[in-house]
Amino acid sequence: MAGKDLKDLKTRIQQIRLVAMDVDGVLTEGRLMYTADQQEICCFNIKDGMGLTLARHAGLKIVIISGRESEVVARRAKDLQFSAVYQGVINKLGPFLQLQSKYNLTKEQMCYIGDDINDLPIFQEAGLAVAVADAVEEVKLLAHYVTKLPGGGGAVREIIDKILHLQGLYQEAIKFFR
């Protein structure tokens, strides 16, 4: 990344107060599994979960905006104490703008992590648009940052660690575990 781009990325990261994300392909690897009795199975990365916990302890708002509706996702969001959860959303930009108003944030203070074309409208509004490593090409092209790790494989933790370190909040966030 060129020097100017790196400076721009650091400036963007330092302003973030809310991290919103898709689920399928971001918090999971993007596969759906169903049992014979019609139950849904999702696998979440435990490192992503720790990163989200650290973000919450650092005072960041953490939010899900998902196109699908899932009891499993609702349970994971409850376990991690997400600030807000929007499921079954076709137009994800609506909830994103509601969050901006609800928390009195500028778009520069809002990060969104996505992987597919239904995330593109938010990418055009977010102060920090993050694509996971295995996102579709259109999403990567609009992203301010593309993670090294794939969705469901630690990508969320990767960007949260960058946010917390660049904002000087990482050491404070990990005090909860000492």
C-alpha cells in the first residue's frame, strides 16, 4: 500500500466508533449446513468472537446487518452482546443510516465489513469499508481495506485489532481478561 493510502487508512481507522458487519461470508465462512431435522448449523470463529468482545470493552458499538434471518445468528449476537442486530434485511443501507442517527455518528465514524454485492450500498457510505479476503471482486474494489484472512477465518478479528491498536485502545480492552 502506498504511503498516502496508508496514511488515509490510518486516519479512517482512528475515527471508528461503530463496527457493523454482514454474517454469512464475514462472521462465517459462507456455507450453510442443515441437519436432517431442518436445524441450521453455523460455525463462528472464536478469534472473531474475542475480537468483538475486545471491541465492546473498548467502547465500540458492534452491529450485525444480515440479509438472512437466523436463530443461530441471534444467539451468537446475544452471547457477544452486540449493540444492535438487523436480520432479514434486503436493503442494508437503511439500518446502517438508522444506526448513524441512533448513535449520533458521522459516516466517518462507521465501519462496515462485507463480502458480497448486497453490501455495496453501505460500502459507498461507510467511513471505513472492509472486504474480507474472499469477498467478490466488486466488493474488494470499493473497499478501503481488504483483510488478509477470509470470512469466518479471523477477518473480523484482524480489522478489530487494527482499529484498537491504532486508536490506542487495545491494552485497555485486554485488561478485562487480566
